[in-house]
Amino acid sequence: MADLLFKVGKANLILDNLIAQGKAKPMLVVMFDGNIGFRGGPGAFNANALRAFEDELKNAVIPFVERNYRVKADANHRALAGLSMGGLQTLHAGVQNTDLFAHLGVFSSGWWANNTELSDPEYAYMKENADKINTNLQTFWLSQGGKEDIAYENNRIMMKKFDEIGIQYQYSEYAGGHTWPVWRHDLFGFAQLLFKE
């Protein structure tokens, strides 16, 4: 996936150009394989898979980065973003850990409307912790393609739920489906919001 983000997603070019234009801060971008516990198709994606991702992120990825790179090791200087399945992982791991991440980007994703076993505990946590989430997050950015994006309805339903429980977010929509042109646009917009002092 990391190769795709550079070869097709053009993440390196987008960020380099934004930084050169003074529209984004220089940043270290870390990409790791988020397919933890997802082997075997969509049925394998469940709460256990989300917790496995969260565990890997907190106990392996962040410590590795902080040991090997000169980074500012606090929530204000960390962002978490993902597209599609990675958006669900961001929704779980990011929202559950706003003491670790002050910026979340969710691209073409949203809790599945027809999987309340997965989404209801997430919404319950958010409702109980709405004040903490809103206080800790400097950026909670939701974006997607138009109606042709397969995540469109799930995202719309999720945003309505966020409105009901008082979760603050920003929203961006860009014409297109569940595709790289949309996600390139999402990265372009999200990166400009990060690490404002």
C-alpha cells in the first residue's frame, strides 16, 4: 500500500509541493501495513482487527519512530489518517486515543450503517467522551468522493450521528468515486490543516 501511495497516490509530490509553497509544515510521514487481522476478506474485519491495529500502532510503530527519528513526541505533533479501511482504523484508533493524536483524517470511509455490532460501541464511546474528543482534536477531517463513492452513504449516516452526539468535524467532498484522484485531493486538503502553531 505504501508503494501505491507514492506511485499512484503521489503523496510525496503533493506534500513536497505544499511544503515548497509554504502551505504545509515539513513532516515525517510513516506508512505501515494496516492489514492486521484482515486476512480472509471483509468478514474478518471486526472489533478485534481494529484493536490489533491500535495495539500495533501504539506499542510498535510509535515507539519505533520515536527511537529512530528526531520527532516531537506529543499529540499536537501527531496526525493519523487513512483511506477506506484505513479510515475505519483511524476512526477507531484515533478517536480512542486523542491523547496521542490531535489531528485525524478520514478519507472515503465511515462506520458501516448495517454493522451496528461494530459501530454502536464506537458511537457509545464518542457520546460518553464527546467533550474530551472535541477538546483534544485540533483537526477532525472527514472527506469523500461524491455519490458514486462506495462509502458515501455510510459517511453521511455517520456525520448525522456525529451531529446528534455533538462531535465536531470538518467535511470535504470532491466529485469522484472511491478512487485515487479523490484521495489525492483529500491529502492535499488535509495536509494544509496540520501542525499549525
